[in-house]
Amino acid sequence: MAAANTEAAAAAPPTAAPAAPVQVPRGQVDLVDFIDWTGVECLNQDSSHSIVNALKQIFRDDEGLYLASDSDEQLLIYIPFMQVVKLHSALFKGPEEEGPKTVKLFSNKEHMGFSNVNDYPPSDTLELSSNHLAENKPVQLKYVKFQNVRSLTIFIEGNQSESDVTKIHKIALYGTTVDTTNMKDLKKIEEH
Amino acid sequence: MVLEATMICIDNSEWMRNGDYAPSRFQAQADAVNLICGAKTQSNPENTVGVMTMAGKGVRVLVTPTSDLGKILACMHGLEVGAEANLAAAIQVAQLALKHRQNKRQQQRIIAFIGSPVKYDKKVLETIGKKLKKNNVALDIVDFGESDDEKPEKLEALIAAVNSSDSSHIVHVPPGDNALSDVLLSTPIFTGEEGGSGFAASAAAAAATGASGFEFGVDPNVDPELALALRLSMEEERARQEAIAKKAAEDTSNTENKDHASSSNNDSVMAEAEPATNAATDDKKEQPKDDDDLLQQALAMSMEGGASGSATVADADMAEAGAVDPDLALALQMSVQDASMSSDSDMSKVFEDRSFVTSILNSLPGVDPNDPSVKDLLASLHGQGEQEKKEDKSDKPEDEKK
């Protein structure tokens, strides 16, 4: 049901205003609350335009803040989660020219580097068009591959205009959590 | 205290046989490596250091990153010198070694000692640098030994390509008297970005700060005589400055913050004494001098330092000097009082002296000092102003004449 909705929306002509609210897919939540911020890493990012600008709640909605690459156009983003999640869809927002084009997602691969990024087959590959970037609508992922995700690695291989710098305004991940024990809820049994 | 994994690339090519760094380039390099390993492991116990060669039998990793200092020192032993250094391959191998570090939380750093000529183009080096930056690896270069025209530029270009937010550094060490390790001690390679590592600070006798955990920046355990000499000269200087301040005194108001003032005083004098003592420490390491000579030298240096320091003291508020010593403060107050008193007329001064007035009254016929009216007069005399005192005085001599 949710899948049908998002596919239909993606096929429809893009909405006019970029400030249109994001349609979170039915039954999914925005996983930004479950990101373990202490472990988030981004290789080849420009230190003044860091990953935080694209991922964090308030930063990512600010049009002036973006994530930019440094030495060349590739980016390698590592996002660990605080608990196991299922990934449903992902949203990328960026400028028409320098926004990401080819995005490879790896599930549960720790500490990858640019050298071994081509050694493993990705869990999913997205080819983003400039429509995707402007629409503010999430792109569906291969749900079956992302059932048990502890960490996600996003490899951005190139951008729309093949320029040296890739810019991303927003990255949002949608999915559900797998019910695991929330340690904070764990309370000591009162003894009489 | 940054958590770091470091790979040190040693240049053991034929060029290291040269003796322009005492005793040989290779030995100087080995000493520097030992020092760096010590500093890194001390600054953070979880830091790891690895060592590899760039020449000799080829690019080989001698020790993978470990926090065991003994292993590192042992592997340096028995290294042979020969062949040519392969910088590009060495950096790649170092990168690989760092990639497979056990603790992925550690920052990656490569320290390369480059003593032989660099045969690569600037372009190639820049590509290497970019690749390092992309993988978030910092690079420190120690440029020593052979220096042809382009080597410093090439290496600067490499550092510029790698550098992101000032985490990579380059140090050029020209041949000379100073040991390679001593020169490196004061560089960011040792002190790191935060500018603090207890090992480096105590070893370098912090010329900049003047005190880094130890008084006078010299460890009393390491060099007790020097520390004693410094302390004595400090006290002598302080006494001299107080004497000068007393002479130049004008103001008496005691200001607050006397501790701060006196300590800043000390710092200014010590900062001047520091470079002298630093040089003295270095000299001592190289050629053991007579202890007396050193003492003399330290005293002479601190005196000279004090001479220029006293000028600032003279400018400083006299209250600061006075506040240090309560006796001195009292003395100053009295001297100022005297000064103020001397501005009054001499006559009033005379009348301050009660006994003198009483004796005059006694000599006058018909005046009984015990008479209440006389007593009142005496009291009023002390409370009156100049003019009345003058008038009385002029009356009395006339009376006496009669």
C-alpha cells in the first residue's frame, strides 16, 4: 500500500514549490531520531560543509546549509543506528547540477574506505535524476535487502553535472524499527 | 590527547650515512623516532605507533601500530642502511597499515622522515596528498639531510594537498649543532594541535609559557642544580627590583590583586631567563660543562634579563611592589607622610612637639602649664591652622625678649 503510494507520486509531475512538505510513506517513520550521532562519519567532506548539514533535523531543512565534497566528487557516509531498523525509502535533496547522481547503499558494512567500496556488491544502487532532487519525495529502496540494518554506508559516486564538487542539501531515511529492548525502559524489579 | 594511530616512515637509504647530523643522519633519525614514539604513547595510552622502512631491503613494515614501546625500540635496532627510498610506495603501504588498525576510532597519521632527494614530480606528490586527504589521513613531514633546489617546494606542495584544517605539518631541519630530536621537540609534530603533551612540554622547557607544570620550566628531578640556580637568581632579582621600586616610589595606594601583579612580574623576568636556560640545558646535553660555569651563566643571564625587566617594574604602580611586603608598605607610607609634612610650615612642625611647647611655656613668667586655660590653649594649638601658630610663635619670642 505504502509502496504503491510513493511510486505513483514519483511518476506524477514534480510539485512546484520546493518548500512542499515531505510525504512520509505510510507506516514509516523518519529514522533521524535513531541515528547514533557519535559514530557518524563522512569521508572526503569539506570541513566547512559537513555531514551534519545534510542529516540533522534543523540543519537539513535550511537551504543555505549543505554537505559538500572536498578533493573530488565522491563521498562516503557512514551512519550507525542506535537500534536495528528496517529501511524503506530514502530522500536526497540537492542542487540541480551538483546534486548526487549515482548512490550506492551498503547495509551493515563497517568502516569502508574508498579503496574497498567496489569490492562488495551494494545492497542497493540509486540513480537519481534532477527531478528526484527537486521533488522532495523519498525514493523507494529494495526493502528486502534492508530488513536488519545496524549501520548504513552511503557511497556517492558522482554528481549530475560531473563537476568536481558534489553538494547535498538533505538526506532523510524512512523506515521502521525492529522491536528490540529499549535499555532506558528497563527497570529494576522491586523486591518486597 | 587525540586518539591516534601513527605510522612512522624511516628513510634508511644510502644518503643516511652522511655525518652532517651528529653522529650520523641515521642515528639522529633513530633518536627522533624514539622520542616521537614516547611522546605519542604518553599523550594518550591508547595511541598506537608503527614503524616502517622506505629503503634498505625495500618498503617493509617493521612494526604494525602498537602501543608497546619496547617492541618499537627493539625493531629500530639492527637496521641496515642502503638503497633508495621509495616515497610513493611507502605512503601507500603506510595507508594500508593504518587502514587495518585494530581500533577504528583512532585518527590516522603518517610521519615521514625524508632525508634523501625526492625524485617525484610535484603533480605526483599532489595526487598522493589528495588521496590521503580523501581518506582522512594526516601527514607530517620531517625534511632533513639532502636539500636540492626543489625538495622543500615539492614537500610543501604535498603538505598543502594533504592538509585539512591544519592537521598536517612540515618541518625543515637544516644540518647544524642542534640534534634533530631537539629541533623537533618544539614543533607541532610533537606538541600536536592542542599544543599539549606533558612529555613534550617538560622535555622542551617551554620557552613560550615559562612554566608548564614545573616552576621555571625545568624539572628539579632532571636538573636540580639548574633549578636551584634559577630559583636563587629569581629571588635576588626580586630583592633588587623591590629596592628600585622603593626609590622610584610616588604613589602609596594599595591595589588589589597583588598576587597577580607579582606573579606577572615574575613571569616577565622568567621569560627572559628562559631562553638562556633553554640554551644552557641544550648545551649541557651535548657537551657536559662545569656546573659552576652554568651557574654563572644562569645568574649573568638573569641579571641581564632583570635590567630590562626593572624598567617595566619602575613603570608599574609602586603599590604592587609595596603590597608584596607589608614592612615595605609601612616604610613607604611613612616616607610619604614625611614628604607631606615637609610641605607645611616649619613652625607648625615645631608646635607638633608637645614637650617643646611645654618647655617654652615653663620659661615664660606668669604662665602655669597646669592652668586649665593654658591647657586649652595647648590643645587648640595642635588643632589650629598655620597662621594662628605663626602668630603665637611671633608673640612668644617677643615675650621672651621682654
